[in-house]
Amino acid sequence: MLNNLTTKKNIRTFSVSPENLTGEKGKGGMAVEGTGARQARELGQGWKINPLLVLHPGTTTVLADIHGQGAIKHIWMTDSAAKGRLLILRIYFDDHKNPAVEAPLSDFFCNADYGEYRQLSSLAMCANPKRGLNCYFEMPYYTGFRIEVENRGEKDSALYYQIDCEEKELPPDTLYFHAQFRRTNPLPYATPYVILDNIKGNGHYVGTYMHWGPKNNGWWGEGEIKFYLDGDTDFPTICGTGTEDYFCGAYNFDVEGQYREYTTPYAGMYKVRRTDGIYASQRYFNMYRWHITDPIYFKEDIKVTIQALSWRSEGRYLPTQDDISSVAYWYSDTLDDEYPPFPDRNAVEII
């Protein structure tokens, strides 16, 4: 990408934040009232008067509502509550009735249980100290976009954010970005977990984030991921060899008898919630895999599943009934896909 910096571009750069909600040229930092007005009372306009929005309980707050043609290039967010699954992120493109992105704020940024900090360093997502959440997936729009956050909690949450954008002309074959959250807890016995289904159109699959809570002792990741493409029925075109293999690890993520966390540009298992033997009794694993250099292309439809598989006596596989969540990321030429009904607050909570 460095060579892309050497040519002229017909692009206008702008950003949307609480200090410039419209992204208009020369309109940033003009607030005279806001969440930082008291702190800036001796300095006045231009001195961090409105650096954040307060998300009130039971309400949905519009972070950005932009008209024009271009693309979101980067999103940075951090909230005050460290309760990311109580905040639901939705992104709409081109005045479409359905969101193209719908996920808990924390899961979208690959940090389902981010009350405990772990560094995440990848090309598509970064989680930086203390709770700086970043997304670098490009999100094109032809006529505009709207970003909302719903607060399902019982308390106010402060949200700092900046949405960096480019106003530019798009090629006619530009695709829309999508992200969809799912959770099954517990997974029914001997039933594959569905990461993505009922997706139509022409596009490519670009990433998976999973938050996995095993319910059994021992190794839990023998299951295969499967990509059903363009009319595949009983058997997929792409079939993996194991959970840790799909996330570009091997042999149980085990180095000298311990799980070894890793975070790389394209894949990682970067956050293990371990047990303390008393109240924190459940293990959770956070994993991501970006198909940036190896997108999975589909022309008509795509379905993605993964098995939850452990070991039982006499060397037999054990289908497990784990707590599994995921976010699937893809691009396609349609906004007409309807996602499953979004689960309620209790159905997404991590205990």
C-alpha cells in the first residue's frame, strides 16, 4: 500500500466525531456547549467542548448520518462502561431499511469480554491500551451512511469515537461491507454452529471472529469449518481440518502444556479468559481470521458452519454443547439480505 501514497487523488478527507457530527469542511471544534464545556470554561470555544456523546439507557443514538458518495476508511471507538455487549452497533448504507452491520460493539471489534485488556494487533482490527477499538475495513457507500449505537444497559455510557472517511467517486462494481453477529448457548448436541447463512449475491467472505466457551474439560477445537458456496447442499466446497488450523495455529495452540496466545496481521488467538478455581469457573477463547489475501469468493450464495468437537473415551470424538459467538465479515453487491432477529440482552450476556 505504500506505493499508493505517491499518486494524486481526487478525494476529500473528512471525519465524523462529537466535535464535528456532520463532517463538514472547517466545522470541527466549533461547539460552545457539550460534555466538556465545564472543563473548558476558562478556555472557551475550540478547547474540547464536546469530545463525547452520552448514550442514555434504552435509547439509540445516531453517531453519523452522512450523504454523498465515498467510503468509511477507519473507525475508532471507546466507551466508559466496559460492557460492550450492552451497546449494539448498527451501520446502514444508502438509506437501506436493514443494517449491513449489526453486532455488539465489543464483538464487532473482536473483544467480546473486553473488561480484561489484551492487545490485538491485526490489519483489520486493533485493540490498543486501555480500550481503544479500531476497524480498518473499507466501507463504501453510493449515497450515504448512518451509524447508530443502542444502549441496552441501565446506565449512561460515554462514547468517544471518530469515523474517518473519503468523499470520492466509486467504481460501479464496488461492493458493500457487511458484518453479522450470532450466538448459540448451549449448542445442541451434534449440531454444527452456524456462522453465516441465507446470504445471497455476488461477493467475497473476508473474516471471522469467534468467542468460544467450552463446556467440557480437555481440548475443544477438533471441529471443521465448512464453506458452502453457490448451491452447495450436503457437502461444502471448502472443508477445514480443525478449529485451531482455521485460525492459522496448530496442535491445540499448545506450547509446553500451555495455551500460547498470538496476534498476527491475519489471524490470532489473542485472549484467553482463564479460571481462578472459584467464581471465574469458565474458560473463553477469542480468535480471528482475516481472508484479506485469500478472500472466499461466491457468485450466488454462501453458508459457513463450524463443528464443536472434543474427545471422549477410547479415542472417539465428542460433539460438545459449548457457548459460541461469532461475527462474520463479508462484501457483496446487495443490501437485501435479512439477518436473523437480534438476540435480546439476556441472550448475549457473558457470565
